[in-house]
Amino acid sequence: MVGSWWSALRPAPAINTVAPPVEDWSTFVARDYAFDAFPSGSRVLDVGFGRGMQMRALAARGCRPLGIEYDPALAVSGARDGLTVCRASSEQLPFADASLDGVVCKVVILLTDEARSVAEVARVLRPGGTARISYHGIGYSLRYLMVDPNWKRKIYALRTIVNTAVYRLTGRRLPGFLGDTLFQTTRRLQRYYRACGLELIEQHPSRRFAGAPVFIYHTVRKLAGR
Ligand SMILES: C[S@@+](CC[C@H](N)C(=O)[O-])C[C@H]1O[C@@H](n2cnc3c(N)ncnc32)[C@H](O)[C@@H]1O
């Protein structure tokens, strides 16, 4: 019931006196980075489309969105919603070489074998095609480690840091849930880009935590002749 007598007795909510819960990332997200900034008519793949937000934004701009998703339930629900999607992994995209104008990949590569996923993005892009990708920087894990009172999230962050160190040394993730996420660095990503013929054309600024990037936003272009 709105406007009941007791609501008038409740104290007014304090403004700006309570720190936001640490799992709230909204102030760290770069809202001015447009994942859907592709010319109308472009054939654009959303890798790990989740609930299809980017695909709908692409369609609204006149693009022709396609999506792949690893989670079977999300893949089914995307298809049920009328999106052109299938179940697949970013590490093995079911598309021919150089068949797409663009790729969107928002917070997915950290859950995969990052080198293989980046190479797959490069393979399916046509020369001159672009990908708009976001990653987690180490600032994401540091925030959990340093200010989150929840020990489960601290362990998750520690696991991410250890798993990333192992991945860098061996090229493999730890088994099972131990290896579920990685953080990325622009330096390491640049190595993958060079190896598969991608060129970094925009590094969008991200807010930092403890001096380290929380999210990383890259726009990359497929070089001709690769
Ligand atoms: C953090 S969510 C992001 C979803 C969506 N991109 C968005 O921004 O709303 C990560 C998504 O990646 C998917 N995913 C995880 N591993 C994947 C893989 N190997 N290939 C494709 N998608 C994957 C998950 O199922 C999940 O939907």
C-alpha cells in the first residue's frame, strides 16, 4: 500500500552516507563505450550474448546480429525470443573465415581460453572488420580482495589471480572451478592481437581501482592480408 500512515514515520533515507555494496560495479562501467557502434547493415556476431541485450541494440541500429552462447539455457531462450543464435563456444566459432563485418564480446573472454577466443574473433572477421570487446583488468579482482567483506568473493578474486599466473606460465587454466576466470592486461592482449592479425584501434578509458584498470575496453580491426 503506497502512502500508508506508517510510511510517514520511517526515517528519511540517508544520502551518501553508506558505501555502495562492493558487488555494485555500476560506477566502474564505462557507459560511453558503445558495443553496438557498427554501420547499419553490418553482420555482427555477439559472442556470449547472455540475455541478448547487445543483439537487440544492434538490431535497433539496423545491423544484422547473430549470437552464440555457451550456456544451453540462454541459447534456447535467445532462440525462443526470436534472436538468430546457436549454442557454441567462443573458442570454436561456427562461422567461416572472414565471414563477418563485426564482433561484440562483452565480459566473456575472461571465462574462456583467452588466446583461443581472441584468435577465433580474428579468424571470423573480414579484413577491415572490427570487434568491440571488454575484459576484466586486475583492478576488478583487487577490489574484491581489498574491500569486500565477503570471504567467498575474496577467494574468487584470489583464484582469478592465481589462475591467471598459471595460465601465463603454462598456457592452461587450472582444472574445474579453480580455473573459472582470468583477468587480462593490455600488454598480453596486444601479443594475441599481433599474432592473429588484429590491430588495436581504440583503448577506451576505464575507471581504476588501486591504480589498476577494472574493465578494459578495446576496439580492434582485422588487418588486410591476414
Ligand atoms: C558476464 S556474462 C555476459 C553476457 C553478455 N555478453 C552481456 O554483456 O550481457 C558472460 C557470458 O559468457 C557466456 N560464456 C561463458 N563461456 C563462454 C564460452 N566459452 N563461449 C561463449 N560464451 C561463453 C556465459 O554463459 C555468459 O552468458
